[in-house]
Amino acid sequence: MVNKKKIIVENLKSLVIAFILAMFIRTFFVQAFKIPSSSMYPTLQVGDRLMANKLVYKFREPERGAEFPAKSPPDSYYVLGDNSINSKDSRYWACVPRKNFIGKPIFIYWPLKRIRIVR
């Protein structure tokens, strides 16, 4: 009986430690996302699931495109989707404040046939 309690307690400790570690990693390093719209088609498709690097923008600014002559307020970005005909982007809802950037996509992990690194 004592042995069963010890096993249960050890398993619960392991689960709690794993949960805390997973939440720490998700909060500060990487996070999974599901793509809800076609605004980034064909780069990202509806239903793609990807991992994003949340640490990258702590050490450097997002890259700006020099092709588009839009003006944006300080600490804000004018963002455009790859699928510009069907994108709801900064043309519709204005510039995105820097503080709203969560992370940079690393790789698509689902669906299996689309597994790849995002560039």
C-alpha cells in the first residue's frame, strides 16, 4: 500500500513539473498557433498549425519591407497579407503596434503534408 502511494505521489510530482515547464516554455520561448484566415495564402494556409519563436523580437526588431511607401507611427508597423486581394490587413484596420507582435513563425507542423520551415 505504501509503495502504491509513493508511485502515485511521484507521478503527480512529475506531471506538475512537466506542466510548469511547458507553461514556462510557452510563455517565453515558443507557442503553437492555428492559422484562421487566408490572408497569408499561399505561405500559410487556413488550418495550418505552426510554432512561433517568441524570443526573437526581444532581441531585434521585425524586418521592414522597403517596397511599400506607407508611413507608420513610431513603434508601429504597416502589415500586409500575402493574399492581398482577400487580406484584411493594415489597409483595413490600420498599423499594428510593436507591442502586439507575439512571435515569428518557425515551422508548420500540421497538416503532415505541409510540414516545413517558414521563411
